[in-house]
Amino acid sequence: MSSEPDSQQSDSDRAGAPGPSGDPSRYEQGAAMIREVYAGNVVDLPEGAMPFNDVMMRSLFAEVWDRDVLPIDSRRLLIMGVIAARGQTDTWRIQARAALDRGELTPDELRETLVMLAPYAGYPVVAPLIVPTEEVISEFARREK
């Protein structure tokens, strides 16, 4: 038996992950959840367009985000803490926008998350999040007028 990958298999088949032929109901469940989590501000790729997206919809959004133990706003705050600690400004911007758009945080509460995170994650790590936070708040305020 050869250890070489079968050229007839897709990358997702070799990785053991569901490919485009996976359960469409789970994909749709995940797609509905990502639209809810991000208030519709996400690219809505069709199933099968990208293996990474298919796996993310079925596992992360249909399995993890769709659980009813923690509400979305609590999950978001946890994620924002991790994102801040890792200094991921682009991902922070996505989460901050969704938190405002969904009414999970007010602009002042969003700013306060930075105050709370700084002593734990480190001021040099959190400081770069100030500008994207203020930009997201400004965009939000313009849309709300």
C-alpha cells in the first residue's frame, strides 16, 4: 500500500474533512449562523466554492456557534479577548463591527473592552486596537444617522 496521496481524492477528502459533498443541511445551518453572528456583513460563498469555507461552516458555525449554552454576545466577548491578546487588528475590526451592528456593545462599551484588556493582554498589544476601534465606531455612527 502506497503512502502517496491518491490523485483522484480531493484535498478535503485526504484531510478527512467533509468536502463539497458533505451534509448540505449542516452547511446551510452554519451559513445561517454566520449571517446572524456577523449581522449579514460577511461574504456569502456558495457551498463547494472553497473547501476551507465549507469546513468552517459545518464545524465552526454549525457546531460551535450554534450551541445554545452561551449566547452570541458572550461568545463574541470571549473571542474579542483572544483576538486582542493576539494583536489581530483586522479580526478585531470584524468582531467590533458585528458587536455594534447587533447591539451587543455600545460604542462606550467597546472602548471599555480595551481598558479592561490592556492590563491582562499588555498595553503594547492592545494599543494598536484603538485606531480600528475608533474607525469602526465612526462608521457605525455615520450609518446610524
